[in-house]
Amino acid sequence: MKRLLTAAVLTALAPFSLAAQSDTVPLSLAEAQRVAAENNPQFRRVEADVASAEADVLRARGAFLPSVSLGLRTGGGYSRKFTGQDEFGNTVVRDDPLDFQNSSVSQSLSVDQFTLFDNGARLKDTRAARAGLQASEARVGTEALRVRGEVERRYWEAVRASNAIRLEEELLESARERLRSTQTLLRVGVRGPLDVLTAEVTVAEQEQALDRARGDARRTELDLRQSMGVLSGPPVALTDRPSDPFDPSTLDADALVARALATHPRLARAEAAARQSEYRLDAARAGRWPRLTMGASLGRTQQFSDYSGLVEPNPLDQAASFSIGLSYPLFTQYQNSSRIQSARASRNAALEDTRGEQLGVERDIRAALVELRNAYSASALAERSVELNRRRLELARRQYQVGSLTSTELTDAVERAARAERDALRTRFEFATALATLRERTGDTAAP
């Protein structure tokens, strides 16, 4: 029995055997994260925002260029007149109608009102668009960290659930061995029918625990697939195992916070958004200055008394024009003031958002470090509890075989040992998920 319980822990902490899972596809943590980067819908949605921000930059740059348009037009007409007027102004009807034909062609090249001076409004708009692009790219980095962390946590949950099946199978085999031992003791008169019935109940309860573990494994695999963005496909065999828990007291919280404040994409996004709002405020202020514009156009046209204008490529009549305009916003019904006030409020809000992100990043890192330390302590205590319960169960088994221990007392020892085995497995993977959370919140995937 002791050998079976020891094997239960060892096999629960081992990775899947691919030989026993010949109909499955091996899946490592790195591969799961790669698939998620290609298929996770939230991540792809954030990536699409970058293209929109790039379009905003292109639009802002285009404001420095003139808008040039080319116009080509041709047309014709036909009319027939049956009536006319005599010398006294009376309407008369002609015996032979008059036919009239006409056509025209025109060509034009125009430069619409092109801004020569706007006190830097276009330049500020361009810088704001670039800052918006930087914010979108930083958001992609933030989402990438979130997706990697989510996939890693769900991967370890799936590994834990899969290994829990093995643990429950070993515990079931141990319960069946105790049932066989009790039946043997019944035949020699050491135990009674009640003891056999108690052992049978224990086997039935362990079979239920095994069914629950299998259902939990199916659920965690679905959760992992959802985070990867791929629900369909053959069953997977998870090939990685978490690293052994280490004492996180060696990690310097202040150093982790300082590194995150310097490099975390959450802060980069907030700072870029603050710069964008500052540039927009400058652009709004530029609206109070005069605006100098110009425009020009060239054109050719010609009228014809027949339909030859429909195919005439070179009309003879020519025209050219240009204009220069200066406008000064004396009174705009408070529109400029409203835009400036709104932009200033957005700038102030963005600055506070940046400060809030700094506080949030620091709080999240320190909280994640606390969770990691708690997980390490729980794992160490669980391992100690496993060792003590193994020894206690072995003593209880020996006393039970000689009749000095009741079946109820043995069942209590068995349940405590099984609970300790499950806790050891759970806390080991809780440490792995806590470590994944710390990596996500520090923004450093290579962190310990």
C-alpha cells in the first residue's frame, strides 16, 4: 500500500507518456503560446487596431500635401423645332422642322485650397497620430503578455488535471488492494462483514473521484484551447512540466518594480497616450492663429455646333486662375475655446491615467510576489503533510491487519493521506500558475 501511494505522487508529477497516448498530438507550452499568438481573437483584434493607427498617421501626413484633381467632361445635345414666330410675334408652325446639334468638351486640373500656414496644427496632428500608433503597438505588447500568461496558467491547469487522473487511478488501485486485504482478513476471522462493506464504499467513492478528475481534465483542456483560439482538433498530450518550486524570498520586489516601470508595455501605452493628448492640445491652440491658404486651376474648353466635341481630345479655349486666402478666427462661437478646453481635460486625464498605471503595475507585481510566496509556503507544507500521512497510513495499515484498529480509523487515515496527496499536487501547480502571473505582471517572460 505504501508503494502504491508513493507511486501515485511520482506519476502525478510526471509529464504525459506519449507512447500511451498514441492517438494524441504532443503540445508544449511554447507551441501553445505560439498558436495563441496566431489565433487568439482578443490578441488579433488588438493587432488590427495597429493598422487603423497607421492609417491615421498616413492621413495626418497627407495634410502637408495639396489636393490635386483632374476633371474631364464632354457632352452633347440635340433639338428639333417645329414652331417659330413671324414678324408680328405670332407663333407659326413650320413645314420643315429645324434640327440643332451641339457638343462641348472641357478639361481641368485644379489644386484645392492648400494650407501654407496654420501655426503648426498639421505638425501637431501628425505627432499625435504617431503617438497614437506607439500607444497601439504598446497595447499589442500588453495583450501579448496577457495572452502568454493566460495560456501558461491554463496549460499548467490542464497538466494538473491530467496528472490528477493518474493520482486518482493510483488511489483507486490502493483502495481496491485494501478491499482485497480486508476480504482475506474476513476469511481468517480478523475482520467482519462491516469492514468489507466499508472498504467497498471506499472503492465506490474513489471511482467517483476518478470520474470527477476525468471531467475536470476535459474542462481544463477546453479552457486551454479557448485561450489558444482553437477549439477543434485531436486530443493533445501536454509534454511540459512545471519547474520545481523555489524560495521566492530571493526575489527583490523593488528591483522587479523598477524594471517593470521602465519597460512594461502598459506604461509605454499610457505614456504614448499622454503624449498624444498633449499634441492634440497644441493643435487645438493653433486654431486661434490666422490660416493662409492658396489654390489654383488650369482648364481648356470648346463648344461645337455638331457632335465632334464628343471625341475632341484637344480643346482650344484655355483658362487659368489662382487664389490666396488669409482667414483669422475673430469669433467662432466659442468652438476654439471648447476644443482647447476639451483637449486640456483629455491631456490631464491621460496624465492621471499614466500615474494610475504606474501605481497599478507596482501593486500588481507586489501582490503577485505575495501570491508566489504563499504558494511556495503552501507547497512546502503540503509536501511535509504528504510524508507524515504516508507514515501514519502505513502504521494504521499494520494495526488494521492485526485487528487493533477499526475500519473507521483506517478509513480516516486513508482519506487524510489521499487529501494530502491531492493538496501536494494542487499546491505544486498553484506555484507554477503564480509564477506565470508574476512574469505577466513584470512584463518579463524570462523572469524566474
